[in-house]
Amino acid sequence: MSDSKSEPLDLFKVLLDEKVHVKLRGAREITGRLHAYDSHCNIVLSDAVETIYDTDANDQLISTQKKSEVIFVRGDSVILVSSPNDV
Amino acid sequence: MDQVTNPKPFVKSLLNKRISVRLKFNNTTYEGLLESSDNYFNLSLSNVTEVTYNETDGEVKERVSLGDGKVFIRCNNVLYIRQLSDEELKAIQQQELDEGDVKDQ
């Protein structure tokens, strides 16, 4: 018996072609426009900005940013997907 | 216990309730309204607050609201799911009020 009701993955459907915020393993975050996804949470984003957090020698939090025109994110590193809340 | 509750019905019973989802990593929980779940226990929550805890003493380090929108949590990251009790909800509300006061001053 499969329920035809709402599933968590429906959120991706709503967010297609919208800006999304993806939290990843290894203290990384990516924001970008959602182009494609599948049931494993494999994701293709465009105009993506990846932020990598780290601590320096003095234990201060530092972040570096990388920009990509198009990027494929493997689903197994995804922790959380939301719409960006800094609107 | 005279009645058996299996995992799926249990999570179903939490739909539209305030729950707390503990992650296996990062000393993080997500508190929010459970919107939906599937057979893998992927979750979608709304009105989510991200709570991080200190590694050392387990006290709350930071509470960050993720806004009104829905949030998808991938199943493999989840350690446990539990319902927030009325007392906890009250405590959280009080804390948010207090923080609001501090910001206003």
C-alpha cells in the first residue's frame, strides 16, 4: 500500500527552478538554482555558490567560497535542503 | 505495554506535531512541524529551528530559525525523532521571548 499523499521529496518538485540552500557533509553549504534531482537526492544546481567552513590556527571560524556555473551534488552527502531564508 | 506501536505508525502519529530530529553528526537537532515522511523516513518539516549543542557539556550553543518554509532532511542523517512535550514547547517559547527582549534593549 503506497500512500498517494505528500512525500518529503515533493519539496524538490516545488523548488525546481528556484533558489535552494543545501547543507552538506563536511561543513559545506551550497546555494543555487535547482535544475534536477532524483530519489537519492542527487542534485544539479546552476549559479551555485559553495561555502566551506573551517577553523584557522587560532580556532577562529573561517569560510571560503567557490562559484560554479553548473554543479552536480551526489545525494549521499546531502544533509538538508531548504529554500534560502535570507530573502 | 499492552499495545504495540510499530515505527511507521509511530512516525505517522507525529504528523503535524512539533518534533525534534537529532542528527548523527554535528551535535545538531532540528525542531519543527512534521509535514511528511516516506518509507525511508526521509522527513520534511516546516517552521524549523536549528539547534546546535556544545561538544563538551551538551548545552545549547545556538538556536537559528530557518524561516517559515519547508525543510527536507535526508533519512541517513537522522539519529532519532521524538515529539516535543508541552513543557519543552513552553520553555522554547519563553527562551525566544527572552532573546527578543535582549535584542530590543
